Amino acid sequence: MGASAHAVKKAPREYYLALGDSLSRGSQPNAQGKTGPTSKGYTNDLFAAEKPKFKNLHFVNLGCPGETTTEMLRGGGCHYAAGSQLGTAVQFLHRHKGHIAFVTIDLGADDFRGCYTPTQIHRSCFKAADTLVHQDMPKIAAKLRKAAGSKVPLVGMTYYDPLLADWLADSRGHQQAALSQKLIKRANHEIASAFHTAAFEVADVADSFHTYESLSKTRSYRGHQVPVPVVLICEKTWMCASAPRGPDVHANTSGYLKIAKAFEQERL
């Protein structure tokens, strides 16, 4: 027999497409306090967990640090051949029709940047951002679902609340943390509703981080009794880290792994 008769036919490629903001890129602060993309994000963790389940799974990450819903639709901080992350994602989904294993997306958090400082939360800003998310997210989700087709698993996520770390400051910080819980719950509701409308699954990262748990429920942290959701933010993000690395809203390695597990629960 010729050599070609013994050749093993390679399985066709399947793709995991990751979309979103800095969390999808695995952003981390370095020792100088500069935040940049790494290969340690939840999308990397999820790819590693899911790859053995497929014969030839490839990972494509189109995420853009700082991406808002408006930028996702129209273009913004990152350069894309199609002009926007959404346009490029839609092109990719059409080009690889029948070969998309699953898609993940985290989006919406950056619509709220500028709505808070270390000492103040601007409620009117949050309300305006909620309105924007309410307008933009359903459009984004619908376009992705249409391009992917009805059978491709699309999974979005809710967010943890980095502002819970304000609780550690003082009594005013306690009030800030309580207010932030209410605001992030409303924002996550808008995000999740938009995803569900387009038949997405939603990884409940907020629940995974105990985001809405009562601030009266405490456990020991650094020698003090601290609310459980605050402890989770301190342990799984850079919000309670010393300068120059902290405070930083991004998850740490352990936090990204926790996010990935929330996605795995929806994928399986």
C-alpha cells in the first residue's frame, strides 16, 4: 500500500470564540501597577477545560480591554478589520458556519466606568449606563445569535462587584458597598435579560462571587470580621492589593478560574 493509504484524516477544526472586554483578555496589573492582557484569563482556563472534549478545538479571542456596548457595536479602542468587535465576530461566525463549538462573551461593565471614584458612587451615571446597556445589549446578542445560528451554544455572564472593597475603608465605605450591591444587581439584571432574550445561557459570576449576599454575614479576614462578599472580592481580585498593583478591578488568577468554572456549569 502507498503511504497515503495509512494517513490519518485530521478532524476538522472547531472554534471557541471569545468576545468581550478586558476580562476576556485575562488582564492583570504588573508590579509597576500597569494593567495589560495576559494568557491567564477565564477564557484561557475555559479553553483548557473544554479542549479535551473536542477532537480539534481552536481558540480565537477577539476581546478588547475597555470595550463598552457602544464600542462593541461601532468600534472603539481596538482595531478590527470589520470596524468593530461585533462586526468581526459576525464575519467569523459566518465564515466558519458549522464549525463553531461555542462562544462566550463578557460585556457591559465598562459602560459604568467613570460612574464611581474611591469616595463616591454617582447614581445618575449608573442610571444612564443602565439605559445604554438596555438599548445596546439586546442588539448585540441578537446579531450574534443570528450569525451563529440556533444550535451554537452562546454564553454570557453577570459581573462581580469590585466596589464592595470600599467596605474596608470606613463607615462611609460601608454605605458605599451596600449601594454598590443594589446598583450591580440592577446592571446584571439588564445584562442577563438581554442575553436570555437571544437564547444565550448566562454564567452567574455574580452568584459565584456571593455578590448579593448580606453584608451582615461575615468571616475572618486579616484578623477582622469582614462581610463574605467583600472577602471574595479581596481574595479573587486585585481590589484589596497594596499599591502599585492595587486597587485594580480585574480578577486575579484564582478569580479568573472561578469565572471559568461558572461558565463550565453552563456549557456542560
